[in-house]
Amino acid sequence: MQKKIQKFLFWFILIQPFLDFYWLNTPPLSEILPFSFPTIIRIIGIIFLAGMYLSKKQSWRLLKRQWWIIGYLIILTLYCICHLVHVAQFKSLSATSYHYSLTAEIFYLVRMFLPLIVLYITKYLKFSEQTIEHLVQILVGTFSGIIVITNLLVISLRSYGDGRIGANFFAWFTPHYLSYTLTASKGFFYFANTLSAILFMLAALMIYFFIKNFNWINGILVFLLGWSMLMLGTKTSTLGFIIVLAAWFILYFIHAFIFKNIHFSWKIITCLIALGGIYLAIIPASPMIARQKADAMMLEREKGTKYSEPVLNKKLATGLKKTKTKSEREQYLKSFIKENYRHYSLDEKFVKKSYSYKNDPEFWYSLMTGTSTLTRLNNRFTEQAMLNQVVKYNNNSGDRWLGISYARTSNIFNLERDFIYQSYSLGWIGAILFLGIYIISEIYALIAWVNNKNNHKLLNSALLLANGICLVAAFYSGNVMDFLTATILLGFFTGYMLSLITKKESAD
């Protein structure tokens, strides 16, 4: 049975890239059933996995001894009940209460729990290192291969905006270079931020296997992975690969000269240096740099024109002085915001859809006049400001601890800062219960790695690095911890890391 469970989980992990295809997660396919096909497949798969695992008597015996697991499940159940009762009592400026749905919220809580099941079961399955290497190789080949091939064929979806890209990698180096929105590519995948964190995590593991098994297959996969992370075009992906390379230089020397448990090889070091050099040489032509240049040019272009902020602020102040009633002021603000929000570097979807200026023009007025352009160019600031305003209007102290629901926050906008975002959707109690497991596991494994020399294995270092940087990427770029493609992989590799660090308990 152990081998059957391992085999099922192995293939379940391998289909995750295909379940992340854009069209499966967006209308019309995502609206055929109440929930998207990928999520339904994942729920069925994990239920089946849990059923196989719990069909063993040894698994039940082990679970009965784990009082902390039982206690956690009881607390989690009580929290979910309190959360659902709390978020049902919510007042807002939105006529639909930001499209809140009890069914959608329950479904979200289930989704957040699924990767934790994968983490727990993986911890007791005892995968071999060779199996994990094959798994990582196939994942890297699938994710990176799709990104690179679709980019070169100019059929990839854009990382920024809708539609397909307008040019491939080679156009980066031509005089007629297109906007970063037409060159940054994410293959056929759903969210660029989610994909960035996944590739960041896989980079740490793929470079480990390249060091451990120095062969042409692993070399090609590392090169392909780095290339795809450049094409993706986000800061996390573009800088992530070079950060992982730098981290591996440090780890390699620590293991070779301090722990002295690996043989030092100039061939490996030379290859990593060469790869890093090529990567750094290409970065100036990458979509990430093009985006930074585009933002700077936009600010420079409007300086001294009638659309510059000082001129617009003066016009706004003059117009407001002419209004005599609250109704006139509100009407003037709506008209001004509609006409000029773009010149204040505000995203249309924020102003018109996420938190409509028609419902709360005073909020957008304060944001336009009370913050700097550079602050507003950081979308995360605006995203959090909108959520703060929604919480402020509800005026319920329980929101801090029990949240305002994912159903609402996702219909406003997914704050691109995980952990903080979940403190709004789930409250701090929910964020700790659902996401704290990953952080606690990482800290526990790190302490065990530091304190016990038996844990000073290169693979343990690779897993600590991979899981750690995935959590960092989630905090930095967001759109990771709420998306099952990323959290199922994170849960799997966290469980595998714990299986190597702790060997006292066994489900066999």
C-alpha cells in the first residue's frame, strides 16, 4: 500500500502544472460548475489520497498518538464556524456586499486545508531521493519548457495584461523593442506571481540536483529554468534565479569547507559562474528592466504639462471651492476622478471595479492628493488602502481576528502580499492556523539543521532553501498561498523536508 500511495501522490504532483492552465481557471470553463475543474480534481485527488493513507491501521495508530494534530483540528473547526458566523454580519457600500457567498467561503476554507493534508501524508511516505529528483526534473521541464517554447513561437500569454505576447525573446535585443507588456510571457499558465514563486522554489532544488548529479540533463534543465524565469518578467522570477545561484555558492562552500561532507569541484563552480554571468548580461534587456524604464518615462513625460499632479491638484482645489453642498462636492469629485485617475498613476480596475469611485469618491480624493506618485505606482499600497477602507466602513473589531472573508477580498482585489492579505480575508487567527504550519515547519527544520550535525546534508539544505524562498516570495509578490498549484507543491516539499529532518515517528 505504501508504494501505491507514493505512486499516486507522485503523479498527482506531476499534473499540477496542467491544472494551472489559464483557460481551466477562467470563464467560460470555470463557470460551467460552481467551482473550477482544477479545484474539483484536486479535492477529489486529495480525498482519495487521504483515504488510501488512512486505510492503513498503522496510520490510525499514529494519528491517535498525535494529540497536537487532533487538538489543531478541533481548534481549526471552531475557528471556521466562528469565521463563517462573523463574516455573514458585514456592512459595506457595495450593494452585493462585494459578492459575498457562503458556499464560496466554505469552499475556500476547504482549499486552504488541502495542501496541509499533502504535507502531513508526505511526511510519512519516505520518498527516495532519486524519485524526488525525477519529480523535480519533470516539473522544471514542464513549467519552463512550456514558457520557453510558447515564447519563442509567440503564442504565450502575457505576464502583464490580457492576450498573447507580441514578440519573442530575440526581440529584446532589437532596435524596435516592444513594451514589457508585450514581451513578458507566462506560457499557458494562470498567474505570473504564482508561477514566479513556484519557479523560484524549483530553482533551489534543480540546482541542488545539478550539483549532486553533474550531468547534461540537469545542466540543460537549470539553463532552461533560468531562461524561463527571465521570460516571465516579474521581479521575483528575474531576480529570484540569481538570488538562488548566489545562495548556492554560499551553501556549496559551507558544505565543502565547513561541514566537509561534499567534494569540492571546480567544474561545478565554473558552470555556475558562467551561468550567472550569462544571466546577468541578459537582465538589462529583460522585461523587468523594460517595465522600470516605462514607469520612469511615464512620470517624466507628464512633468510640466497640464496633466502633471501639481497642475491637476490646483485645478481640483479650485473646483472644490466652487461647490456649496455635499452633493455638489461628491458629483464634482466623481467627474474629476473619472477624467483624471490615470494621470495619478491609478489602475483602472482599482478605481472602476475593485472599489468604485462612484461609491466612495472621498477615498480616491484622499489617495490622489495625500500620497506621492511613487507610492501609488506600487499597486500593493493601493490594494491595501482599499481593504483598509472596507474594514474601516464595517467598523467591527472582530475583523482583525476573524477576517472579512476571501469571497469579499478577492472581489475587491487580491493584495499582492501574502500573510498580510490573509489577515484581511481570514483574520490573524485564521492566517496563523492555515499558514502558520508552513512557517513553523520551516523554523523547526532550520533549528534541527543548525543543532544536529546529522541533519547537515546537502539535500536538507536544498529543501530548507527551496521552502524558505517560496514563503519569502509569497510575502513579497503575493498570489501564492491562496493558489493550490503553489501550496500543494509547497506542502509536498515541506512534508518531504520534515520526513528527512525527523525520523522518530513512523506510519509503517
